Amino acid sequence: MSEIQILIVEDDPIICEDIRNMLSNVNYKTVGVAYDKKDAIEAIDTLKPDLVLLDINLEGNYEGFQVAEHINNTKKIPFIYLTSYSGKQILDQAKKTLPMGYVVKPFNEKELYSTIEIALYSFSKFILPITLNREVINSLIQTPLTRKEFETLKGLHEGKTNQILAEDQFVSVNTIKSHIKNIYEKMNTHTRLETITLLNELLR
């Protein structure tokens, strides 16, 4: 799938559905929902989301921090805390887990969207502080990328959405989705973050 895929970890079904609707309105795909720590860890390992929206307080405990620890130890995936807590003690504990954002409930669609956009961009720079070169990349993969596919790949690296990529290239969103599909096939990847991670490994 070419859409940005997001996993929601939230123990309140009503809030979870609100978040799902917000994501749909701004053209993100909810790839899964988890209501507790066990399900969250399983979903992260199997669904391979591009980003995780993570509630700190799961079932009355601060188990969101344990989920964050699992992400940091096993995956290269950005996560954003969604929480009702804004006290110094919780913030200090949260900072140690290196989230890409921290949103205090209640929040609106614009706040969520802007936080996700910044998180994706910041994380892409965090894990891939390199200059992309089409010739170098093509020398490392079996089927070379076209110029348009390479431009799209650079946009993925920068954390851009399909809509922004389409505007940058003066093409339709469907054309961008086609480019991303071709990139995945040529690089044998399935998600944006998986693609960026592979680039990081290839270009070390």
C-alpha cells in the first residue's frame, strides 16, 4: 500500500474511533488498532506500520512506555504519544523514550495532522541523514528507478504525503501511488519506513 499506514494504540474505543476518523479525513490509513500492551506489540511486529499513535495510559497503567521501549529495541518506527497527562514527571519519563511527538488530549484534527507531518519528516532525517543519488541507488538494486520514481523516493525520504508529492510533481495522486508501487516492487519493500530503512542499510 502506498498510503502512510498508522497503528492506533488506545484503550478507549470511542477515542480510538475519533482518531481513526481524523486520520481518514487527512488521507492517512489506519492499518490497525490495539487496546492493550500485548496487542500493541503484536500489531507492531506483524503489521509494520509507518507510524504509531501511542496512548501512555493503557488499562490504568503506564504501559505505553513499555510499548515505546519495544519499538526502540526492535523497530525503526516513529511514534507519537497521545495522552491526558502533561505533568513534569510524566513528561520527563516520556522524553527518555524518544517520541517524535507528544499530543495532549483533547486534540483536534489539525493538531494531529501537523504533529504527524512533522514527526514523519523529523524521523526520516533522523534515520537517514544522507544525500540521495539516483545513480548510486540504481547500482545497488536489481531494477533501476526511473527519474520520476527517484523523485518520489526522495519525497518519501522527506516524509511527504501522497498529496504533497502530487503537487510537487504536478501529477495526480494516483500517479504518485503508481510510482510508489513501482518503488516497492523494485526495492522489494512494502511500506514507506521499510523502504527508508533499506536505503539506510544500502547506503552505509
